[in-house]
Amino acid sequence: METHGEIENAGDRAPRKPGETRPVWPRNWRKDHVVRSALSAVFYAFEYVTGWFYYLFGSVASFRFFLQLSAVMLFAMGVYGVTIDMEKRQIDRGVREATLLAMIARTHALPDEMGLRALKPSVEALARDGVAMEEIDLSGADLSGANLAGANFRRANLRNAIFVEANLSGADLRSANLNGAVFIRANLTDADLCEADLTGADLAGAVFELAFLENANLSGAELLVADFSNARLHGAILTAANGAYSNFAGADISAANFRDTELQGAVFDGANLGGTRLSQSYNLSDTQVDAACAPADAPPLLPDHIEWTNRRC
């Protein structure tokens, strides 16, 4: 029969649960065989690491703290990585913009207009990236067929620039110098040209549907078959221009000035002619303005041979 002391000693030798004792690296893990020694090393290493994990995080509270700490560290690393990536992208974009602008300045400075066609890819890239090209000097540049949708050319110098069949829909050209610019068959739908200088510009066949040209100067401009339908030309100056067969249907041309302007075949259906000066225009017939309208207190100034129908907007 076992004594009381032997029973106590046997209880002391009972195996403890994982995590109750500190892991100890086994001293006699090496074997004579090389393969067996390698396998033993892997096994004991795994057991040693696992033992430390149970030792440190064996309790529920410790394990929960470990998970929370890991989550916080992962989140912090993610935020840091995103921040670094955004900063890198901004730096790369700044370098790219500076390079393109330098290329434009260098190419544009060549004598005898050499290399002006090389501007097109650079300007398109800046417009595509949404870079503001305010007050940029692109006078005389050939940007025919360029895709410049939404480009920002506010107060830019685009004098004598060529935009034949270019896409400038939604572009910002407010207060831009477009003196003598060529926009033949260009798309300027919904573009903003308020207070722009289009003196002597060639707009033949260009589309200005829904565009904003309030207080713009189109003196001496070529407007042949240009489309200004539903555009806003309040206060615009169109003196000495060629507006033959141009389309102003649904446009707001109130307070605009058409003195000495050719208007043969021009369409004014549904146009707002409130206070519009048409009295000294050429080849304007009563049938052209029959479908137009104006506020009761601001009738248009028409040639003597045309009687206003008092159609109100």
C-alpha cells in the first residue's frame, strides 16, 4: 500500500497544462543521422515557439490583448502605407506636371514656330490629369484634333492658336485671349468662354451648344454655320462678324450687339432677343425672328423693315 508521502510525490510529478511552465529548449535534440537531426530541429523549434505562445498568451485576457495589439499595429501599418503611397503619387504627379510645363515652354520658345506640333501630347496630358493651365502662353500653338475636354485655360494666352476639330467640351476659357484663334469644326459644348476675347477668331462649323459666352467679344469673328443653340451670349459683342447660317436657336442673346453683322439664314427660333441690337445687321428677315421672343420691357432693336411680334419669353 502506498504511503501518504508517495501519493504526494506522485501528485508533484503530474504533467502541467501548456502555458503553466516556461518553455526550455531541449539539450539532447541532436542525433547521429543528419536527416534525423534536421527533422528533430524543426520539430523542437516548432514545439519551442508554440510553448512560448501558450506561455505568454495562455489566458483569455492575454490572448485578447495580443489580438487587439495586432489589430492596432496592422491598422497603423495600413494607414502609414496609404499615406506614403499618396505622398509618393503627389510627388510623382508634381514632377510630371513640372516636366510637361517645362517641355511646353522649351518647345514653344523655338524660333520660326519649329516644334509647335510637339506641344499637343504635353497639353493633352496636362488636360487629362486635370492640371490648371491658367495664364499659360500657347499663342500660335497647333492643337488640331487635340482632346482637351475639361481643360482649364482660364486667362490663358491662346492668340492665333489652332484648334481645328479639337475637343474642348466643358473647357474653362474664361477671360482667355483667343484673338485670331481657329476653331473650325471644334467641339466646345458646355464650354465656359465668359469675357473671352474671340476677336477675329474663325469659328466656322464649331459647336457651342450650351456654352457660356456672356460678355464675350466676337467682333469680326467667322461664325459661318456655327452652332450656338441653347448657349448663353448675354451682352456678347458680335459686331462686324459673319454669322451667316449660324444657329442661335434657344440661345440667350439678350443685350448682344450684332452691328454690321451678316445674318443671312441665321436661325433665332426660341432665342431670347431681349434688348438685342439687330438694327444695323445685314440680310435679316422677319421670318428669322418670328419664332424668337423677348421680355415685354426689353424688346429687340430690329431693322426698320422688320416689325416685332411682341412674343414674350
